Amino acid sequence: MSFHLILFLAFGAVCVGGAVNLLAQRHPINSALSLIAVMAALAGEYLLLGAEFVAAVQVIVYAGAIMVLFVFVIMLLNAGVEEETKGSRIALLFGVPGVLTSSVLMVWVVLRHSVTEAVPIGALPGHPTDIAQLLFHDFLLPFEVTSVLILIAIMGAVVLASKPEATARKVG
Amino acid sequence: MGEEAKALSVGVFILVSVIKSVLVLFVLLTAVAYTVWLERKVVGHMQNRWGPTRVGPFGLLQPAADGLKFLFKEDLTPPHVYKPLFLAAPMMAVIFALTSISVIPFGNSIPIFGYNIPLQITDVNIGLLLILGVTSMGVYGVALAGWSSNNKYSLLGGLRASAQMVSYEIALGLSLVGVLIQSGSFSLRTIVDAQGGRFLGFIPRWNIFHGQFIGFFIYLMAAYAETNRIPFDLPEAETELVAGYHTEYSSMKFAMFFMAEYANMITVACVATLLFFGGWHGPLIGPPLVQAVLPVFWFLAKVFCFLFLYIWVRGTLPRFRYDQLMSFGWKFLLPLAIANLVATAIAVAW
Amino acid sequence: MVPSYVPLSYYLLLSGFLFGCGVIGFLIKRNIITIFMSIELMLNGVNLSFVAFAAHWHALAGQVFVFFVMVVAAAEAAVGLAIIIAVYRTRETLNVDQVNLLKL
């Protein structure tokens, strides 16, 4: 049991537990907190693979900004406990065995027939300078396009979330 | 540098890291307690009164008395709160406030028993990003405390505080990018090392004199807003929102919010010292033994100046209204930070 | 039986599990915000795949693409939450089953 495997299993357990908890909880705030735990554990997994810049950006952007947005909206809209819906019998009858068989099949195929080489700890060090070289030379066009996308998203969010009377007054 | 330093084996490294962590944590918690004392004294003198004087000489034992008071107070958990988050929020606030001290370097390496031990718990390549990340996570303590209290004043205070912290995080990050462009690395030790030496013979090469003057003021204002201090402390002002997000908290949990706020102040002061004021660089005078320890003294002196500035501003300025606060952050500070970044990039690329 | 190192397939299995949980959450849940969070879980699973393959093939482009996925996820979360707020203002509910006025 190498140290790498122990760390991988520890972070992996938090990921798996958080994902299952997200499905199991009925109040959205608990699901949001489990998702934050999943993202933090994923940042740990990225560090194990050597992607230090990606891990830091994951914590800053995903866990520290996007999830704050989610928590805000849950607080603002006062989202309560999810209502019980009557489940579908057919879905339960075919769904659960279907998911179980397909997942067992996929796990068996991946473990047996895919790559079994080791990924060493810190396999591909992603220094910020190397990533910046790629980002601003080879991937400059996608970078600029995504910045335009963010600009459009900002404008769209401001317009969509503003109060209806304000927009009516501006138009009329 | 006398003998060759021995390389640290794994066991020695772990032992040294544990000792460093315990020492730094102890010093940080004492510093938090005495920052409270300093604030009460300084604000008191600014308001023409004495501040604490009764407990110990100059009121120096006042933090100990406050700590005992918090321990003995009744820890009330109101029946209408959402218990799991109510208990977890102050713990989250304190954990994230204390984590960022682990990448802050206090001085150069000290040779002990033949090993060269750097005065930093860990020097990661992305030290500055780690501090930014932990600051972003600190919003959760405030937001969840406000929400779990099930109380309209707490909810409003929590929402306002977290919206304010998220807005000023952007200006904070952008003001630091100017320093990063000039230093070329995220590692805090490398940034400080790039500020050694002098130019024109007597002006030290600190980043504030070397082009980041506006960047420093943007950082200062954004940091005051991040730590919810006057003039940006509307979310926790007594006259506005009862006590904002920590209305329903008492005893140790309230003390934890208090500790988290002052620990954040100390972290901000340390980062400002490292990034803009040359960290531990200062005149090295005296015998070699003193010279090994003098950098730490310079670092602490600069951090103390920042804490005094924080307290001075608190005693002097009135607080912003919430809409003034938000428009200041988005419409003034953010464009100014971007302009600073563009100007620095052009100057470096020239 | 368990090897003492970590093969690539372990990372892929973890990524697949997260993606699968996201899909199941998207299909099962009735609260619109929880459905959104399942989408974010799916995107995170895919990010892990990208970084794992980047480490395996020593191609740094995998890590750069994670950056783009995060940017798109942020833009989508912002616009999606704004839509949710707009829907809540008119329908007063967060249950997707009750937003069915256009149904025949």
C-alpha cells in the first residue's frame, strides 16, 4: 500500500461520499455542502496528479465562487426541503438492476482491459508558467472566445435577474 | 554560511514541520488576542479615554480575562436554528482564517544543528494562489452563519457580508497580479527575494517604490472590505443590523468569529508586508547571531505597522452605506485594478 | 490483488462514478437547484478525466482544457441561476414538475 494509493483512496472516499450524499439529501443546502466537499477532494486528486495550478483554480473558482453563487441563491429563494414525488414503478423495476449491471460491466472492463501502468505521484507537474505558455500561444483563440462568453453571460445574468418593473420602465 | 547544510530526511522533515506548525499557531493565537488589546487601547486613546487599564499593568492581562469570560458564558443554542450548520459555521470561519498562515515566510533560513531550516511552514510553488483560495472559502463561514440562524437580521447581514466579500475578492486578486508580473512567480519566498537590494543607493527595492504604488492602495482597500472592517463593516455594525450574521451566537462560538476576523487581519497585514514592503528585508546590523534573527524582527515590525494602520482607520473613518460600498467595489476599484494591471504589463514588456 | 501503485483506470473509475452520480441526480431530483448541482458534478467528473489523461500521455493541453471547462461552467451557472430566479419570481416554486403551463 504505497502512500500514493492511500492518499488517492482517502480523497476518493470523500468524493464518493459527497456525490452519494448529494443524491441522498433532501434539503438543497446539504447537497450544496456535499458538492463543495467533492470539489475540495477533487482539488486534492489534481495535486496527486501534479496539476498544482488546476487544483488552486478549482478551489478559487469552483469551490470558492460558483458554489458561493449556488449557496446565495438557495439562501435568497429560501429553498425548503424537497417534496416527495410518487416514484415510477417501472423506473424502479428496470432502472435499478439496469444501473447495477451496466456499472459492474463497465468496472470489470476498465479494470481488466484498460491501461494498467502506474501513474506516478505528481506525474505531470503543471507549473503556472508552462500552462501560461500553452494558454497564450497555442490556445489563444479559445481563451479570447471564452472571455467573450463570460461577458455575454454577465450581461445575460444582469438582465435576467433584474426586477421586471425596472426593465418595463426602460423599454416603455 | 559556515558548514555544508545536511539534507533533511523524511522523519526530520516531519518533526521540524510539526514543531514549526505548533510554534506558529501558538504565536498567531497570542497575536490575535493581543491585537484585540491593541485595538481597544489605541481606539480608546483616539477617543480621549484610557481603554483597558485595570487588569494587569496597562490592561495587558485583559485578553486572558476576556478568554475566561468567553469560556464561562452560557453557550446558548436557540431552538429555532438549523443545528448542524449553526455549529459548523464558526468552525469553518476559524479553520480557513488560520490556514493561510502556513505559507507565509517570516525570514530567511536559520541554521540549526547543521540543518538549514527555512522560516516558513511550507514553501509551495503556488503560495499566493493558496492564500487567495482560502480567502474565497472564508465566505462560507459568514454566509452559512447568517442563514442557519433563522433570523431575518442574521440572514440580511450574512447575505450582505458575503456579497461584499465576493465583490472585493476580484479587486484583491487583480491588485496582486501586478506584483506577480514583476516577480514572475507565485511562491511568496521568491517574491520577497526579488525585492532585495536598493536602487539609487538608498531607496530599498520594495514593490511599493518599484511601480506598485497604486496596486498597494487597491490591495489595502480591497483587504479592508474582505475582512469586514471599518469603513466597510456594515454587515456587522450594531447600529444597523443588530449584530449581523453573529447575532445568535454566544460564548465560544462568538469568540471563534472574533478570532477569525482578527486572524484574517493579521494574514492581510503579513501578505501586504511580503508583497509590497519587502518582507523581512531591512538593515542588518550587529554580530552574526543577531543578524540571523533580525529579519524576523523587521517582518514583525512591518506587520505591526499594518495592524496599527488598520486600527487607526477604524478609529477615524465613518462607515459606508451598503450601496456606496458595492458601487465603490465594482465601479471604481475593479476598473482601477485592471488599469493598474495593464500599465504594469506594458511597463514590464517594454 | 490490489496493486500497490495507482493505475490510470482507478482515476477513470472515480471520474465515471462522479459522472454517473451526476446523471442519476439530474434524472431523479425534482428541485431545480439540485438538478443544476448535478450538472456541476458531471462537469467535475469530466475534469478529473481530463487531468488523469493529461498525466498519462504527458500532454499539458489536458490541464489547459480543464481551465476552459471551468470557465464555461461558471458562465453557465451564472446564467442558469439568473433564469431560476426569474422563474421563481413568476411561478413561486422550485419544483420542476410544477413548471408545466406549456404542457398539452
